[in-house]
Amino acid sequence: MEIWQIVGLALIVTVIGVVLKQINKEIALQLTILAGVTIFLLILGKVKLILDLLQNLADQANISSYYLLIVLKIVGIAYLAEFGAEICRDAGENALATKVEIAAKVSVLVLAIPIIVAILESLVRLIP
């Protein structure tokens, strides 16, 4: 699906959501979540293309797929946490959204440890 179709879907859901919020906030929130999941599913094909390209580049540069996998997990955590935090904010749960973001940051740091260690080991080898 092209971006203009995704933006159109988002605008339509936004207008319907604004009207529904006056009638029933819970249904409006469910509609927003459904639209978000639908948009995510629509872009999965493009994500697959990006992943294949990154894998090819990593293979050509002799970069371990282990490190590429870590970076992809980090990106996935960032996107998923942003999605979850925004849903929490849409529901009026700002404090919970902040907790989701903090949990994501800690998860990213934990995943990044092997990359940080590899960089530090490389630096130690370069310094006589």
C-alpha cells in the first residue's frame, strides 16, 4: 500500500475517532488501535525489503549477522515501544506511556551491550 493510502486511512479513522470520542471513548480507542495495527500490517512487505537489503549489505561488508540482528531488534523495540506509548497516551495514560518508554530504553541498553563490548575490544586492540 502506498503512503497516500495509509495517510488517507489515518485521516478517515481520525475523523471518525473524533466523532466517536464524544459518544463512546472506548470504541474510539479500539478503532485507533485497529487502524494502527492495520497500518503496521500494510507496511510489513516494505519492512521485509529493507531487512533483505540490510542482510545483503552486511554479507558484503563481512559484518556478523549477529550484530545486524541486534540492531534490528533495537529498531523493533523502538518502534513497538513508540506504538505502545502512543496508544497509552491516546487512552489518557501518560504515566504508563512514560513507563513503556523507559522499559524500551533499558531493553535497548541491554541488547546493545555486546556491540559496545565489541567496539571497546576493537579500541583496546588498536591502542598499543
